Amino acid sequence: MPTSRRRKKKKGGKSQGRRRQRPNPNMQLKKRLESSEMFKGAEVEYGTFGVKVSELILDFGADLLEECTTEADYKQYVPFLIMCWNTANLPEEEREDSIKTIVETLNAKEIEAYIRMLVDRKVKYYSDYKYFVAEYEITMLTGGDMHLSVASMELE
């Protein structure tokens, strides 16, 4: 009785599909910035400038991000972290009003203490980093890892 054999695949044959290239998240962010009304006429520089603000944000919220298991989780928590980061960069006299506005807007009195804790953390441990995050891009990588790209402005 004959036994079947599997054919060997030829290298470079049609059976091998091309890998689809993932879009570069930094380029996606750049396109979004260039089309944004907020940045019309502004001089925007691209690249890494000593400090990677995206890494600061991820470190700042590491305990919260440990809870994330899905893309939806990251897309919920990363904007929250950025909002708290930016709030902490406000002058002290404006922070309280900003926190109240956030709580009212989100209709989430139960997370006010958490917002305050994150703002205090930013002020205490990251006070040397005066960057306002204007835009961000979250990209999920193979294996479930997340990549964060940010567009930030250094504050004076």
C-alpha cells in the first residue's frame, strides 16, 4: 500500500506569502499632528530629544498598566495616565480646578482619590520632567505588548 509524501516547499515559491509591514506608529502620529488644527503653523520637531516621554509615562503608570491584558484596557488607561500627567504639570493653583473638572466630566467621584494620587506621584517623583503630552498613539505589537508614541511639548 503506497504511503503519501508531503511535498517539500521550494524556497521563494508562491506558497510563501509576503509579510505585511506594520505602519510605523511614529509616522501615524506625525500625520495626525500635521493635520491637526491645534498645530497649524507650529514648528514641530520629530525625533528623540534626550528623554523619551513615552517611557516616562509608562514608568509613571506602571502599577496601573500591570492590570492591562487587552488593547481595550490600554486604550482606557493610557489616556487616563496622560491626563493625570498633564494635570500635574499645571501651576499648583490651577491643579485643583482641573481635578474637579476631570471628576465632573468623567462623572466619576469614585476615582478622584486615584487621580489625586497620580498627580501627587508626578509632582513628587517626576517634577524635573516638564512635558505636556499633546498627542499619543497606542500600537499593539505581536505577543500582546504595547508600544506608546507621544508628541510632547517641553514646558518652561
